Amino acid sequence: MFSRRIFRPLLAMAFASALVGSAGVFSSAAQAQNQPIAPDTMAARVQGCTACHGVHGEGTDNDYFPRLAGKPADYLYNQLQNFREGRRKYPPMNYLVTYLSDDYLHQIATYFSNQRPPYPAPAKSNVSSTTLARGQQIVLNGDASKNIPACAACHGKGLTGMQPAIPGLVGLHSDYISAQVGAWKSGTRHAKAPDCMQQIASRLTDDDVTAVAAWLSTQQAPANPVPAPAGSLKMPLKCGSEPQ
Ligand code: HEC
Ligand code: HEC
């Protein structure tokens, strides 16, 4: 697990900095020296991202590299800012966005948000059917006895998120989902206050996290996988990143 989670990302990072350096984010240096550079399209600029996130932001088969495509632009923008300002920690990501302006981050976010690559086939889970049933229950109905709202209340029935800043939960690997919920529980991931996901994560046991992550990763994306319109879902908690 160690080599897969830590080493592979670093290897991809080496590719990424080569790409970013030659054709991408930092191409103005080459321009200044009058060197031939690749055409300055958005697709060329984000080449450094594709080693880990896929050419169209579809994600890769690495359990830890998330899909970006189709998530609401403001959600992606918030995350790029979070990495730049240390509210999320993953060194290759923190490094890549350190010197990028808000405007540039917004353009990148919009680009990936508009991509529509197909979703991966749903995962075959190796957890028990009882665990999957518990996961389904929490995602669709919550658990009132523990004050856990249904995930679908904010992430949508089709789990494709809501504009402007709630992400879809389909097409993500179960290891990625449990790592993110775990990061909120342990305080290494933060969103704008009130941080509703931090409150929700703190009410989930480790077994609950395994169950929701496993069930979510087995779900098929709906035929029209676009985020629900802004304000179309009545959110059970206030979230600082999703103004209502
Ligand atoms: C070395 C691999 C790697 C490279 C290169 C990389 N990323 Fe990431 N990215 C990740 C990983 C891993 C995460 C999840 C990190 C975490 O929070 O634990 C992530 C998270 C993200 C997120 C948040 C996704 C979400 O759903 O919350 C965005 C947005 C993002 N990356 C955009 C980019 C952009 C834009 C680039 C290029 C400038 C880029 N990434 C380059 C590995 C990479
Ligand atoms: C009250 C609304 C609300 C509810 C209920 C909710 N979420 Fe969220 N969720 C959010 C918001 C807002 C974000 C974006 C936070 C940010 O900007 O980082 C988010 C982000 C996430 C992410 C990060 C996705 C990524 O690509 O990194 C995961 C995973 C997640 N939620 C899982 C869950 C699960 C599992 C449940 C149910 C137990 C749940 N959420 C219930 C509002 C909600």
C-alpha cells in the first residue's frame, strides 16, 4: 500500500513537472526567452495534471487519484485554493498550485468541470453484503439515531453533486472516498466554515466510512451525470462552501 500510495504519485510528479515546465503552467519563461513552445491552449497547459487525473480529468486506475471531470467549477476552484493555502495537504498538489493566481486556478477549474469523459465501470466490492447495505442506508437515508444526514440530501439522488460547489460522489474509488472522509475526521482537510463535512465525518465510525465508501464506489453514474441546479436540494446543514 505504501509504495502504491506514496511512490507512484511521486513518480507521476516527476513527469508532471517535466510537462508543466515545457508546455504548461510555466510556459511564460520559455516565451520570454523566445524559445519555441507548444500552442498555449488550455489542454496544453493542464498536461502536467493529466498524468494523475487522466487526459480529460476522468481519473486513473490509481486508487488515490480522483476524477475531476464534470464536478462543479466552483468546487474544483475551492479545492485548488485549499491546496494552495494548505487547507488540504498532498505535497505534489500543494507544490503545483503554489504560484498560480486565482484567475488561473479558475480557468483550470472551469476547464475540467466542462469535460465529459465516460465514467469507469462501477467497482466490484469485496466487503460483505451487510456492510454494503449499511453504506446504502447512510447514503440514501442517513442515520437519525446518530444525527447523520443522508449524503444524497446534498450530493443529490444521482450522486452527481449540486451547483455551484458540491461535488459528485460517483466515479470515485472507495480508497479515495474513505481517505477524504478520514482527512476531515482527523483534521487534515478543511473547507470554508461552517465545515459541514467535518461535522458529518466526525459522526461516522470507521466502519461507517468503510461502508459508505464501498457502496458509493459500486454505483453506476446516471445517464445524464450533471450536477443538480443550485438551490434545488434542501440542505440539512449549512456549508460555508455552498452558499444558500
Ligand atoms: C502527482 C499526481 C498529481 C498531479 C500531477 C496533479 N494532481 Fe491533483 N490530485 C492528486 C491527488 C492524489 C489528489 C487528492 C489529494 C488528497 O486530497 O489527498 C488530487 C486532488 C486534486 C483536486 C481536488 C479533487 C477533488 O475532487 O476534491 C483537484 C481540483 C486537482 N487535484 C487538480 C489538479 C490540477 C489542476 C493539476 C495540474 C495543475 C493536478 N491536480 C495535478 C494528484 C495529482
Ligand atoms: C449538508 C450537505 C452535505 C451532506 C449531508 C454531505 N455532504 Fe459531502 N460535501 C458537502 C460539501 C459542501 C462538500 C465540499 C466541501 C469542500 O469544499 O471541500 C462535500 C464534499 C464531500 C467529499 C469530497 C469529494 C472529493 O471529490 O474530494 C466527500 C467524499 C463527501 N462529501 C462525502 C460525503 C458523505 C459520505 C456523506 C454522507 C455521510 C456526505 N458527504 C454528506 C456537503 C455535504
